[in-house]
Amino acid sequence: MYRIGVDVGGTNTDAVVMDGRVIRAVVKVPTSADVTGGLMEALRQVLERAAISPAQVGLVVIGTTHFTNAVIERRHLSPTAIVRLCLPAGQCLPPMVDWPEDLRGVVGDHVFFASGGVQFDGSPIAPFDADDIRRIGTEIRARGLRAIAISGIFSPVRDQFEQEAAAILQQEVPHASITLSSSIGQLGLLERESATILNSALHELAQRTVASLQDGVGRCGIRCPMFLSQNDGTLMDAATAQRFPVLTFASGPTNSMRGAAFLSGATDAIVLDIGGTTTDVGLLSKGFPRQATTTVDIGGVRTNFRMPDIFSIGLGGGSIVSDCGPSSEVGPRSVGFRLTELARVFGGDVLTATDIAVAAGKAQIGDASRVASLDRKIVARALEVIEQRLADAVDRSRLSPDPIPVIAVGGGSILMPEQLCGLAVTRPPHFAAANAIGAAIAQVSGEIDRIFSLEKLSREQALAEAEGAARERAVAAGATADSIMVTEREDVPLAYLKGNATRVRVKVVGEMDLRGH
Amino acid sequence: MRDLTVADIEALAIGAAILGTGGGGSPYIAKLRCQQALRRGERIRLISLEELDDDALVMTLGGIGAPTVSIEKLAEGREGLRAMRAQEEFAGRRISALMSSEIGGGNALEPMITAAAADVPVVDADGCGRAFPEMQMTTTSIYGHRSTPAALTDEHGNVVLFQHAVSEVWYERLARSCVVTMGGSATGAEAPMSGAHAKRAAVPATVTQAINIGRLVLQANREHRSAIPQICAQEGGKHLMNAKIVDLKRHLLGGFAVGEIQLEGIDEHAGSRASVRFQNEFLTFERGGSVELCVPDLIVILDVDSGQAISTDLLRYGQRVAIVALPCHELLRSPEALAVVGPGAFGIEGVEYRPMPARPTPVISLSLQQGETP
């Protein structure tokens, strides 16, 4: 059976057919306004180029930035009711207190406080009040809201009251879509709650979008299940994606890095995605991007998602070279997507990093004769600057002096020298389709983030218990049990608390069980 | 006296995190609460120690407990006010002003929330000039003030009054177990002190100091340059090195996060190695086989690019950091202070505290800053 990976970007839709670890075909088509049209065109073309029939496809994985863009552009978001289970605690700051005004306006001011939060050890802060939740449900129905977010204090430790509140609200507001914060994120009430609210607000859009993606896949004659790739580079099924659109927020850069790793054959590497204006740099460890530990802003909202730790520098193929005597500069200003119109090799009169690469004989693009008369000193100096900036970026990502491969992908990777800081540089083939390939090779994950008391458990027992629970989650999500391995394991003792409380986080990944679907 | 603005609070949160030397908890929640109070029309009035009457009643107040709990279990909102009222009832007098017991971390801002609600001023001073892990480690207590009678409150309305503890260490011990019962975080108000004692024993002008540090960071970020040279110039600090974290050990000891990081120099410090020990806060900086700096001087770890403080719980293998040392206040350098907050008090054997050169006399003009938009 073949796998198809698709990257539905803002501009282009890329698709790739893979046979095990072999790439059979790669295509790129413009993204259509309705998403489905572009997807179907890409699927048809890639099936044709790979010379396979739809019946031979065993798995379709789609990566999309559609939901991230909806938040950034404040489009297609539903008004949402927020029920915080916290009383009497949690009243000092209302939900969305640190959101941008315009986004808060779109989601609306429908905030309710109730009891049902728990302490760090899982004991209730105050008794759960079912009648109060019922009353809130009546009010939500009266306001005509169909999206509900429920956030409970310490619900990642114990989610019972979020569940009970959801059951009651579902009765009171029959057609509501409800998101529980315990199903979204980690400790940190405001950040987890914000992600939960965004998820609820995106729910209707996700229903529609995922259904039309599925429709597009089906209309191409493909009958196998369709999955979406999520933030950490693993898979979720279409039904999960409809319920948890926020889990696709960072799938773009993740897929690009994982695809690059696949193309080069490395599992541990520094990846540079060199575009027209910027270069994104990240570190791969065991085939997955290293995660950022700080909070992540999405459309101006602080969330505590685990996102790839990627930084950008203002250097790309379209970077403008300004010649100021001995100190020539490259970037951060760029001609961007107008490269093929403004760069010298394309008949324009702006000197870009691409012109330098052509003049130095590193690439054959456009008309090389148009840069033949460039002052050699300028070319040499600009190359030096480019190399220095790339070297700084690579060095910043290194964890140790041990050698690690450097992988360059993206249209601007012609700027890359053969070696950087003494590290070998690889420019794998098909680098432009790294995103789609990253989607095609996605695995299944399970994650646990919980506080354990080490009074009665040993540290090892707590870690083992967390790992067991993470494995169960991965299997429930479709992984074959024997393929599961631990990718992240972390325990952080909680300062100031006697009783040796410790926060344990374990993540496992495994291969998708294709037979089960 | 001057009124703090929303922008002042923004800068204060950054500066307070830096003076937290790795501990003190994130000021984020307290910052939002202060800014919310200001937007509601409440006032946060800052007064200098000199403006205090000798017989004024000054009280320190703040959050006690695990930072991890306080980012999850947000407060009810009036915990601080209840603690303040309990102290007033016990003393039979009104509190004249509130003060932070430690300027490092979230507790720089906690008293301001209650001060705004009760409409009393906040004193431009604190009990550490930085952050320390235990309650007896304050200048006000070192120079003779007792924390008890102290009040602890929670979100339910429970108010526990510790009428008397035979020592500060005993109060710390009793309060901790009460905090655990209250769910791992609580609000505490220590016994009020006289204005005269605050003038003698509190570290002066630290709120202004933190705001000024925060402004330097914000300014540098806007101009895409490092804030470190200016922070060092303003605070008499020393930029020890830029480094990458190449090893990180962390474990629990009596409820504290204790550990050590190994550093490898980068940029102009490439090739040199160093290490930093911590117990909630950074304790020592060791290079070339000897301890170059230690508590009570401030060892600060900043993100190389943003200039923002990195707390011990966010330290991570591979991080690129700048290590900066800032001199502590003279009040922490006396023999009686060093017995409580010197290296020996943290179980660090055989290290003698060698003070770094004192902070230059701060050129601080409160009136100058008024109306400025940082």
C-alpha cells in the first residue's frame, strides 16, 4: 500500500506518493479558494505521475495551516461560552484577560464561573454544583451559543468535573460542541484555557473544512482513511481533527523539519529551511523537532502548546545585497516573491543573494551573463557575509561540539556552502516537498503531563505509571503497541511543596496500525 | 509619591524577574492583576522610605507556595485584603503602607494588588533586593523584626493567624505545612513593622530599580540590541560570560529545587567552562576551579537574545544564556546578614563570600520618570 502526504499551504498545495521509504511522485499545484479543488487537483496529478490507482493508497495524511490562519486573520471564529470550574478560587482574572481586544470581540464576552476545580492533589477545591452548571447551560442556550469551552483548575490532574459539567451542558444545549481543557493542554490555567477557547471557536470551521477535505479525497476515488498531522509531527484521525483543530497550529514547520530529516536520512540534525526572505532554523532529535519550553503566541494569544523550537533570521534567496564599501550587507530586506522579476539574473536591477550565488557559479538560475561583470570583490564579500550568518544560526542550534549533520531545504538553499562550521551540509533532492513528505511519514503519539506525589511512589514508579498511561493513549489513537517508543521523558520537582510533589511528562510515539482502519 | 502606570508595571515585571536570580516565581499573573486594577481605576501609589513616618505601620505581604500551583490555581482575589484586615484587627491599628518582602519575582507585584484594593501606598523598598528561598532570609527579619504575628489566607476565606513562633525558622516551617493544606499556594502577611524599622532595615528604592532594569530591556528589544551593557553600567554589574548550557542536574531536597548547570562559553568566551549551583535561586558561579561569585550577590541568567530572565525551572540543555552578576545591597553584607544569607546558610562549605564592588549610588529621580512612556 502507498502513503500520500499533502501540504495545503496558503499559496501552494504539495502532494507526494510514498512507497515505504521511497518517494514515487511529487507535485505542486496552486491552493484553491475552496481548498478542496486544489487538493483534488494535487491528488489526481500525483496518482497519475506515480502511475498507481486510488485503490492502492493505504493512508492519506494532510498538513494544513488553515486553522492557524483563521485565528491570525480573525475569520470564521464562532462566538463561544467559557465555563471556568474554579470557585471560590480563580476569580481574580477572567478568561481571555490577556487577549488582543479584536479577537476577544469576535469570540464574545460569554464567561461563567462555577465550582468544580481541584487542588494539585486532585481533591475538590469546593463541591461540584450540578444545579449551577444546569443554570449556566440554560443561559448559554438562551444566548444562542453553540460552542462551549470548559476549563477547570488542575483538570490535567483530575478531569472528572470537566467531564461531568460537559455531560450536563450537552443535555442543556443539545447541539453544542464542547471542548475540555484537560483534553487540550498542560498546567498553566490561562494558557490552557485560551487554547481551549480557540479550539471551541474553531470547531465549526473544522467540521466544515475537514469534511470537505475528506470529500475531496473520496471524490478522487481514494477509500482509505484520511488523517491530519498535528503540532508534534504525529497523526490524528479526521474525527479528532474536527474536535481539536488547535492541534494543527504548528504542523507546518514540524512537517518541514521532519520531511527534511527523512530526505537526508538523518534523525539528529540541524535543519535550515531557506526561503525567499527568511531562514528557519531548528534542531531535530530522534526524528522530531526539539520543543520550545516557553509560551507560544498564536494570533496574539499566549498558549502553552508544545511547539517546535524554531528561530528565524532575515536571510533568503531574495535578500537584497547592499554594497557599502567593505561592509556589504545581505538582508534582512528582501524582494520576496518578486525575485523572478527584480533580481539581476531575471532581468531586474536589484542585486540579491541569488545573483551572488549565480555569479559565484554556485547555481544556474536565470541569465548568468547578466551578473558576469559583477565586481569579484563584492561577490566574495557577500558570500562571506551569507556564510557567516548561516554559520551563526547553525552554531546557535548546536547542543554539543559533537559533529551533527546540517540539512538545507527550501528554494534558497543554493546559498548554502558545502561545509559550515566544519559540519557537512546536505541538500537532499525533493527538498521543496519536505512539508508533504513530513506529513506522509507521520507517526502516532500519546502524552501525559501530571503531578505525582513521591510520598508513596518512587520516582521510577511515577515515571513508569506515566509511561503506561501515555502508551495507552497512543494505542487508543491508533498506534501498534509493539512499535511504541518513548521520545520525551521529563520530571521537574515542584519547588516549595513539602511532600515531594513532582511534575512528570512522558511522550511516546509509534507507527500507525493501518490494518485497524 | 508617584502613581505607577500600566507601562511601569510591564517594566517592573521584567525587572523583578531579573532580580529574582532564577527564583521568586513568574510575575506574569501578578502583573495582569495589577494592570487590571489600574484599568478599573484603582491606584498604585509608590512612596519612598523617606516619605514614611517613623510611627507608620508597614506590612509585607505576598504569595507563599509553589509557583507551579499559582499558575494553575488563580486566586479568588481578596486573599491579600483579608490578610491585611486580620493584621489590622489584631494590631488594633490601620496599616499605613504595604511593602514587598522580596523584589525578585512575582512578590514584587503582589502587595500592589492589595494596596490598590485597600487604597494604601506601596513602599519603594523590599526585604531582599533580590529573591531568597526562605522567609527568614529578609533584611527586615535579620535586623530584628519578627514575622509573627503573621496571617495566612486562602481562596475560601480561611484566615490563619500565627500569633507567635519562637524563631523565624519555626514560622517558616509552620507556615509551609499550612500552605500545603491550603492547596500549595496561599497569601501571607507578616507582622507590621514601624516606619522607622523599615527605613533602617529595608533595601531602599528597589521597585524603582526593577522598573528601570525592565525599561532598559524593553528599550533594547525595540532597538534590536542587547540590554546587558546598560544594565551592568546602571547596576554596577558584571557580564561574566555568554554560554551554552551543556549539562543540567536537578533534584528535590526538602521541597526545594536544587541543582547545578554546566556552562560552556560562546562568542568571545568560547573555550571557557563554568558552573552555577542553585536552590530555587542561583547560589554560586564557579570558573577555573574557584567560586568567582556567590550569594548574597545576584547571579542572573538571561536569554542571550531577549535579555529576559530565565528561571531555574525553565533552564534547559542547550540554551544560550548570558550570565550577569549584580552587587547586592550593603544590608546583606554585614556579618549578621551573611550568617543568614551567605553561602554557609545554603550548605555551601569552604566558600568565603567576597563581595563584588558595590552598586554605584543610583541616580534615581522619581519625578523625572513621571509621564515618561517607556
